[in-house]
Amino acid sequence: MSNLDIRFVSLNEDSWYHIFRLPNSIFNYFKDEIEIAKQNNIDIRNTLAGNISSSLRIEDPKNLFIEKIFNPLFFSKYQEKFNHIIQIYTRRNIIDDSTPLTLEPIIGSMWVNFQKKYEFNPLHDHNGMFSFVIWVKIPYDLEEEKKTDIAKSSIYDGSIGNFSFVYKNETSIQLEFIPMLKKMEGYCVIFPAHLHHMVYPFYTSDEKRISISGNIFFKQVKV
């Protein structure tokens, strides 16, 4: 992780995200796991918020995301930010602290979305302490999306086809867009699971937009 170009963005005291490009080896590993997910065909749409025609369970049998991505980021200069979120979570949930223990990160759930044109993910948050998204395929050109009639006639064309966080500052609700440019394929974002977000529909491609999402929990391990 040390040689990755990691961008950290703070939205408010309790809301932030890290965004970076995955190493090619890990990105290719997850693309292979998508093919396995297609074969297994375990539909988990009834556990998700999305208005998306296909969401399948996907696995990480080598635990690469935790070991190669999350842990190095967690034990970095950003550790205080992560620990702050863990403290918020443990205050909101009953955590047995009667015996010495440590917390070990695990992926509680992970899925791959196959989003068709006009489909969308409404405003929602996730379970767990932290969540992540990996953008695998973006089949449209964002500038072409902005030229569609539905967008060009609006004074607010920044939403079409994009991913957006939603958070509150001192005075109002704010949107933080991550533009879904083709070059974002292979990028990953990690954020606190309570941070609300949404995915806007696209209109110019008949191909599927593919992304992986997951939730990270911490299990208690006795010392």
C-alpha cells in the first residue's frame, strides 16, 4: 500500500473516505472471483437497497482485501481516523469488554452488482464498521452522459452516472461526487459504513456497470 497513490478526503468529523487504485494483481484476482460468483449465482438482492437487476454474493478466499489492502491502510498514519469510527460503533453496540480482547477485521459480506442502464442505488448506508467499493467496469462516457436530454437541460448535471456520498456540514446536507470516468476502473474507496451514499443511473450504454461492494466488521478475539 505504501507505493499507492492514496487520497484521503475528510467530509466532517465522523465521515471521510480513502480512494486509490488497486494493484493490478489484486484487481485481476477480484475479476476472477466475479466469474466464480456468476457460476455460483447466489442472488442477494433481498438484503440490499439497490434497484438493480443482478447482485451476487462474491468471496475473497485468500482474504487479500483484509491482508493486502485494509490492514496496511488501517495501520498507517490514518489509524486514528479508523479508531475513532470503531469507538463510535462500540458505543452504539453492546461489546463485551469484561475480559482482555483484541479486535480483528473480517469481511462480513461482499457482493458484485451488475447495473443496467436506468437502474440505480438509492440513498443508503451499510452494516458493519467500514465499507468499500471497487469499480470494475464503467461502460459509459461521463461526458456523453452529460449531453443527454435529461442532463443537459438541468442546471445540476453532476449527478448523472456518478457515485455520491451524502453528509452534513455545519449548516446543510452536502453531496460529494466521485465522477465515474472510465479511468476509475480498478479504483477502490473505503469509508465508514454509516456514511450514506448513492449511485445515479446512466443512460447511454447497453452494457452493464460492474462494481464490488463489501462490509468490514471487527470480531472479538481473546488475548
